[in-house]
Amino acid sequence: MPQDPAPWLRGHMREHLARDADAPAKVVNLDRPAAAAGRPRGAAALDLVYKAAEAISDIEERANETEARAKSLVRGAIEKLHAAEARIEAAESARREVIDETAARLAEAVEALKRAEARVAAAEAEAQAAEMRTQAAETRALEAEAALRNIEQAIRTKLLREATSLPSVGRAA
């Protein structure tokens, strides 16, 4: 016949509990007390049921406390998450504003650059036109100078011819 393992298990647990000083406060002793030997079996069983109910009640109380702490931690984590999401949203909004402002400034700078390039091109065209007018004026001045020299030469030639022809007229008179 197989031997009952309950006595061996009880002995093993006692040895284990003797090594751990904190364990007796956490473990319910379900052994029948020696004083209960004189009591009827029903009373001992009832005591065990009460002890088991008390142990279950303690376990439920600890479970409820643990659940309450867990819920509190979850609420705290959710609040931190919401706060972090709000900070992220604020940062994203600020980033978008900076990007929009930078884009607007960049567009203004591009327009200013285009206007400046147009002014430079107009100034270059005006300078080129002025250069062409200057060259044309110089050409006209050179032509006028040449024409003036030709006229002077013609006048000198005519005056010299007349001067040479005048004394003969003056001698005849």
C-alpha cells in the first residue's frame, strides 16, 4: 500500500520554514493543534475552514491592495503619457510654426533676390546702353573733329588762295 506523503510534506515544510524567519508570518499552519485532539473532528475541521477563510480573506485583501496600487500606477502612467503627448504636440506645433515662418522668410528672400537680379540686369542694360551712347558720341565727336579739320583746311586753303590772288588785285588797283 502506498505510504501517505502528508507527514513527510509537513516535516519538509517545517524544515523549510525554520530556515526562513519571515515565512511563518506568511504561511497559515493547517496542522491540527495538539489541544484539538480532544475536540470532535467536526470542530477541528471547522477551525481549519475558518483558518482557510481567513487566509483567503487576507489573500483577497492583499490582492485588492495590489490591484489598487496597480490601478494607481496605471493612472499615473496614463497621466504622464497624456502630459508627454501634450508636450510632443506643443513641440510639433512650435516646429510647424518655425518651419512656416522660415518658409515665409525664404519666399520673401527669394522675391527680394529676384527683384535685385532684375535691378542688376536693368542697371547692366542701362550701363551697356550708356556705353553704346558714349561710343556713338565719341564716334560723332571724332567725325565732327575730322569735319572741323576739313573745314579749317578748306578755309585755310581758300584764304590762302584769296590771299595770293588779292595782292595781284591790289597791285592792279
